Amino acid sequence: MRIDVLTGLQWPWAASTLHWAYLTSGLLIAAHYAPLLRRAWRHPEATATAQSLLTWAVWTLCRVVAFTYGLFILHDLVFLIVVGADLLGRLAMAVLIVRARWLVRQRALEAIGNEPAT
């Protein structure tokens, strides 16, 4: 399906400039997952309490849909790189939330004297 929007306008910049700007901005956003992931790794108690696994899971699933759309419909490498990098950051955060909850549970069990379940 194609919807022609603003097709009569002459843009003042080339499409390649937009590709580079989109790629740069997308990778910049993806790079900014690093501090969040580092904090989630170092502070599992805070992560388990403050982060919603459901929210991150939904965001990750939406990115899977966007990536699949880009792969099979758009065939746009720049889009796939940006969405793929964002998808990896979201997936990593969801995994770290699961890890944090598991660690908090294990520590709580050890604190009350029970052996952690395997």
C-alpha cells in the first residue's frame, strides 16, 4: 500500500542526507541504552522495583513487528539498522529485568534461610 503525501514538494535537501540523519539519530538513541543497561546490571534491586517488565516486553514486541515490516515490506537497510539496534537495546533491558527479579528473589530466599530453588 502506498500513500502519496507531499509528493509535489521539492525538498531542499537530498534523500541521502535524510538517510544519514535518520541513521545517526537512530544509532544515537540506541547507544543511549548503554547507561540504562549498566545501571540495571549493577543495581538489580532498583531495576526489579522500578522497571515494568510488561512495558518493556510490549515495547520489544512492537519493535519486532516494525523490524519484520521493514524486512518484508520496506526493504530499507537504514530502517532495519535503526530498528534492529533499538530492538536489541529493548530486548537487553527486558532480559535484565528478568535477571534482576530472579536475583532479588534468590537473595530474599537466602535471607530467610531457605536454599534457593534450582
